[in-house]
Amino acid sequence: MLRLLLVGNYGLNVAYCCRSWAHPIAAAPPSARIFLGSWRVHHPCPLPSFDGGFPDATSVDAVTALCDRQRVEVVLGVDVGGTKLANAVRRRRPALAYTAAMDDERLDALSDKVRFAGALRRDGLPEPDTEPAEDADRLVALCARRGYPLVVKPAVGEGGFGATILRCDDDMRAYAARARSTWWPLAVQRFLPGAEFSVSAVVHAGEVMGMSVHHWLAPGVLRYAPHPQAEQMARRAIERLGIDGPVNFDMRADDSGRPHFMECNTRYWGTLNLAGAAGANFVELAARAALGERIPFRPPLQDCVLMTLDAAVRRLRLPSDWLSLSPPARQALLQEAADLGALTSRAQASLGRRLGRRNRRRQPAILLRPAG
């Protein structure tokens, strides 16, 4: 029986992902029971947020007590704040297993796009000439010296929040006027015209346990495909920067096709559910490694196309009430709309399980077809 605690603001979403996967944690023996949750789930009155810094004593006390009460074996930090909280719990409960081994300073350095870029330059890894803009005057000076187009984004932040492309002085002035105080300092980067993609991995004790590469074909439509050059660069960055735990590198190619690191996210990534739909369980991989177990990594089905259910409703022209249909009727409708006949038996079974649930957050994606 594996008793796993997910810690972090993003933890609930990861818990949903795990429950919807075809090969969940502790799938064997059949009697195994999964303990999945977020510290927010177990406390109806949310604990004080620790997004802005180190978690306070109240949060640490509550999560430590939760570990004792539920006999937790593995503590998994889902996002940066969750890993910091797990670090604090580790000091009180060192006998538990933890899925990441990076201190708070390293987490902060990697989460800061400017500091991350500086570390890459020192190790000879490509990045798009990232510079900081501490205020509007500095932004004006950088734009005047470097010219356009430029990419600007908060130096610390996730999910593309506040990121945009500046193509002229008017864009720059409009951005500076609407930028919130919490966005500064900014990271200013050279715009790269090539393809954009992400390299995701789970690292334990210096070893890359599993890695995948994906890119978006369209909003809500994703493809997994190998990229040997990007994967080699990611492995080098992991080694040089001492990364341990989950990591997601956003990359973009220049006009020659050479990948550059745009930013680093030391957390579980937003497309984790799609990796699960394609057969790769990164959470199980991390949890088993923390317990000293080695399991073979099943990479996502390569050269396959996945679509989120929201995108399926829009792109496949499904009726708005399709979730109210019976599971067989839903599956038949999707098969007719997306021509699912070429799917492997494993993907077909996984699809059937996801279609059988009504909660949309527990139906994260469908695998449409092998990419041609």
C-alpha cells in the first residue's frame, strides 16, 4: 500500500490526473489503496498561502500532523511552494521519503528567469540573451539599445502570466503602463522565430528517471515527439544546475533550428494529465524512486496527437450536452467524430475509462490518432 501526500497549491489538479490515468499509482496488487490529496483538501479553511516565500509554522505544523495521522510514506512537492513546505516537513520527519532534494535557495534561483539565464550562460548553454528590467526606465533603455521584437515577462512567475511580445515603442509603452507592481523586475529576451516546445523530466539522486518532449499543434491539441538535441541539452542542464525532482524546460528554436532555454519550472507541469493520457505516469515514477524502487519508464506514445476535452467539444463539433449521454453513446460519438479506429488497445481501454466519468476535470484528454 502506497501512501502518498501531494503538497502544493497545484496538488488537487495532479490528484485528479492520477485518478484518471489508466495505470495509477499502486495498481498492483489489486488490493492496493492510493492515498492522494492536497493539504488544502484536508483543511476546509485554507492554510495561509506560502506562494510569496517560505511556509509559516502553521502550515508546517498542519502538514506534519497530517503525515503522522495518515501514516504517509512519500511526500511529493507538486509546485515550488509545495517543495519548500516539504523541505520544512523533512527537517521534522527525515525518515519519510521525499521526491525532490533541492533547497529553497536553489528553487528560487531556478524559478527566477534572469538568474536561470545567468546560470545557463556560465555553463555554455543557449538562452535568448535574457536581461532584467527593474523598472519602466530600464525597460525603455533596453528596448532602445536592443531593438524589436523582444519578449518580456515577469522574472518570477508561472503559466505565461504577463508575457508578451513587444514589436514597437507603442507596445512597450502600453505594456509598461499596464504592468502590475508585482510583475517587476521583468525578464527581457530576444524573440526567437522557431518552434516552441517543452522538455519535461523527473530526476532522482542525479539520475533522469523519465523524460518527454511535447509541443502544441493548436490550442488544446498537443503532440509528443522525440527531439534528441533538446533532450541532450536538458540532461546537461539538469546535471550542471543540480536539479532534483520534477522539472519542465520551456524551449524555443532560433531561425537555424537550434533550441534555446526560455525558462525553467521546478514543478509538475500543466500538461501532466496529457502525458498520463498517453501512457506515462511521472508521479508514480517519482514516488517509487523516492522509496528506492526502480520501475521502467513508459514514455508517452510517440508521434501521437492528444486533445483536451474542452478542445474536443470545440473542434469535433460535439453537442453541448454530450456529457449527459451514456458512456457508450459518448464513446460512439467520439469515434465517429475523430475516427478513433486506429488506436491501440491500451489507448482504447484508457479512453473508455475516461469517458465513463462525468467530472470534466477527471477526463483530462483523449488520444485522437497517431500523427501522420
